[in-house]
Amino acid sequence: MTARLFVLKTPENQGVVDVAEGDPSISVVPVGPYFSISAPSTIVIDRRATGCRHAVWYSAVAGLDQSVITQHDKDALRVEAR
Amino acid sequence: MDNTVKVGLIVPSSNTTVETEMPRILNRSTSQNFSFHSSRMRMKSVSKEQLRAMNAQRERCVIELGDAGVDVMLYACLVAIMSTGAGAHRAAEFGIAEQLATGGSGAKVLSSAGALVETLHAMGAKTIALVTPYLRPLAEEVVAYIEHEGIRVADWRALEVADNAEVGRIPGNRVMAAARSLDLDGVDVLVISACVQMPSLDLVQPAEDEFGIPVISAATAGAFAILRSIGAPVDIDGAGSLLRTDAAVPAS
Amino acid sequence: MSEQELEVVKPEHRVHGVDHAAFPTFNPAATVRFYRDILKFPVVHSICAAGWGPEDHPDFIHFFFDIGNDDRIAFFYYFGLEPFGDQSAPGDAWARLTPDTPLFFKNSRHLAIHVNDEEDLLEYRKRLDASEWPVEMQVTHETIESIYTHDPNGYMVEITRSLRPVTPEEDFDAVLTIDALVDVFEAGEPTLDALLTRKAELIVARAEQWESAQLPIRDSELIP
């Protein structure tokens, strides 16, 4: 099963996209004005690595495709396949 | 159900004519009963300063008449509005209407200034002549005000009376003499009194008969506007053809 | 000019901002101090009236402050009227809520007034901080920065500036979000998780629509 989330293309969200792209297990492709961020079974993104402010961090997820957020706190975002 | 129409009059404190003439006109209506309720704004001398001070009392008068639950309210001082600048009757009427609406009153709002202008438009008057009691500078402002509304004032007279109580005592023959001195050539309508304080009701019909053109006064224009505002027929005898607008044409 | 060019077609969206937003006050003196003297919003209109409608209604005054852009905030002060409800409960002059009502809910209803830049935001912060109603918080959201306080009537007032213009991507995203919200609400399963799942479906379904919409010149790009 694949975990997949969408993030809107905005300047503030770029940190999330950059961290995902730097992770060899994660695939990032544009879909419309969004980035599709996917990985086999689990995606983990470290908040501090993204440099996102809290307000941005907690509103970065635009959509969940067959997936569920299992962690979204000051440390990390974890999305797993359902 | 009592079908009496309650008419509210906002009048200068020194005005005695409007409360005399308006009931005399409207009580001749056969279709409707009227009662009259007035509230007064302090004003003795017709000067710009006193007129401005008087306008500031308007809000209180509207509240007093609103309490009486009147159906229609007439701001009965023409020069107070016309001396405050072109088109001022619209802002004054809007202000009163807004105040009434805010308090949930559905009373119709008129001003003698607006009624005169609107009545002249309704009569299709393009060129008029008029008699005013005012001092010359104020009379000039009244003339300019009417002309700004697209009505040409071909000739006019100012009787130059400043004391408002004295305006209420101007004899009819003096008003008629002024009217007779006007050049009425090409005039559609004669306004025999552009003031609700200068007595003129008994002059309107005789003047119309003498000059052979429609004659109105600030009072008959006000009565016309009141009848129109409440949707009553305009069919009143003996005060000029304006107030017989809706009368059945007699079979010849 | 062709006939088509002469034809004036009115847009569907025809409104022009806030004429006025009106609230009751039981303390007109403090209200005037807050809006006129501290924030320096000019008094622009007032109406004295009595209640002439069918309801029993006290005498009152309705007064207006300019909040820029020809928009106004207005208050009603009713002579002799006492506040309603338990005054120790959370709420404002308009209403008191039940004592257990959480503050986030009480503060959810608020008025946000726009300023152009950081300098202006800080100017209002300075005015409020020197008053009886200092700024309670200053927050940087995703794309805006805001200061908040409660006015003398307990109404939450926000003054806010944009950190950058809203992008076409964000407009598109908002449309999708609201469509997803309506769908999950009407399906009887309104959770954030359900919304994000529904939105993923819409993102995939409408990606092509977004791509093709990028080809013609967009209205938003015509604005300099």
C-alpha cells in the first residue's frame, strides 16, 4: 500500500516539499497546483528540517489519498497508508 | 378602523400659517379625514444663522412626531432647506426618513422645499415666476435653488420681511400687488408664495382666475405632495387647478 | 466600436464591501474612547430615534465610526436598557453564553480591519498598548499578521495586514476545500480526516482543469 498526501504549491509550503524531495524513499510529483508526496507505506517529515512556522506547518496538508495522519505535532508529520 | 391620516408638521416656532392653511386645504378632501400634529423648531428671524440653528433641532422634532405615529411628515420650512445649498431637500428628507426607519416607523417624509420642486416638475413647469417674503439675499438663494433643479425663474419679487412673525401678517393685497408687477410672459406656473409662513391660500384661486395660468403656493404644493404620498385622490376645490388634478372633468 | 463592446454586462458579483456592521453597546462613553480617541476612527454619522415599531422599544442612538474604505462600524445605545444575561458568563454586550462555553468559541466571532503594512499595524499596536485595551496577542498566520484585543463591549477586534497577495493556487485550493467540506458534511461524516480524503479525490479529478485554466490570461494577472 502507498501513503500519499497533497501539499499546495505556496512559498510557505516549499520547506515541506524540499524535505520530501531530499528523502530517497519519497516521490514528489506535481498534480495541478499541488505536489503529490508519496512513499511505500509511510511518509515521515521532520518539522524542524522544513523550517515552517507553526501556523504553516499545521495547515500544510491539502489532501490524503488512501492514507491517514498518525502524527502531526511540533516534531513531525507522519502519514500512513490506510 | 379609523382611517384618519395623521399629518406631522415640523415648523419654525414663529410659524403660524402652515398650521392654519394645511388643515384648511386638506379638510376639504372628501375622501380622507386628516389630523394635524406639529413640532416646533425655535426660530424668530429668517437669517442664515437662525436657520442653521433651527435645522439642528430637526432630529428632536422627528422623534416627537414619530412618537405620535404620524403617517406622513412634512418639514415645513422651505427657506431653511433651500438656503443650505443646491439639492439640500434630498439630504434632509433622506436624514428624516433614515431616522424614522431606524426606529421602525413607516411614515412618509416630505419637505416643503422638495414638495415645491417636485410639484413643479409634476406640472411640467419649465418657466415660473414667484413671490417670496424673504430678504433679497435669501430670495436669490431660493431662486438659484429652483433653477438648479432645472426650472427657469423668469421673474421674482422679494418682499424683504426678516421678522418671521411679521411674515405671517403680510396682507394679501401686498402679495397680489407684487404678483401683478411680475412679467408673466412665457411663464407656465406662478408660485404666489414660496414660503409656508406667508399667508396665500385665499389668493391662489383668485390669482389663477386673474392671470389665466396655474397658480400654486408652497402650501398647496405641500398639500399636493401629502395627498400623493398617501395615495389619496387630489380633488380639492377652491385652491387652484393643481389641487383638482384628479377631479372628474365636469360634463360640458 | 462593435455592438458587443458597447453592451455593458454587469458582473455576477456586484457587492462593494461592508456598508456598516452594527453592534449594541451598554457603555457608549468607553466605546467612543476606544474607537474615536484611541484608534482615531472618525465619527461619521449618528441617528437619534425612538422605537416606533410594534415592539416595546426604548429611545436610542445609532452612531457610526469610519473604518476606512468608506466602510463603517456602528453601535446602538439604548437609553435605560440593562445588559441581558449573566454578566460573569463568557460573552459580550450582544449576548452572554453558558458559563462552560470555551473561549475559542466566544472569540470566533470577530471583526478584522485591514491595514496596508507592518508600520501601520505597529502604529495601531502602539495606540492600543497605551490605552485601557492593550493588544492581547500578535500572531503571524500563514500569510497574514494580526493584532487582537477586545473592545469595551467585549467584541474581539483584529487588525491585520497581508504578508503577501493570495495566489491563484490558493484560490483554487479554497474552492476544492469548500466543495470537500460540503460533501463530507452532507454525507454525515464531518471530520478533518474525511475532508482531506475527499479533497485528495477532488485534487486528482480537477488537476487537468487547473492545467488548462493556466493557458488563457487570468483576471488576477491583469491587475498590476
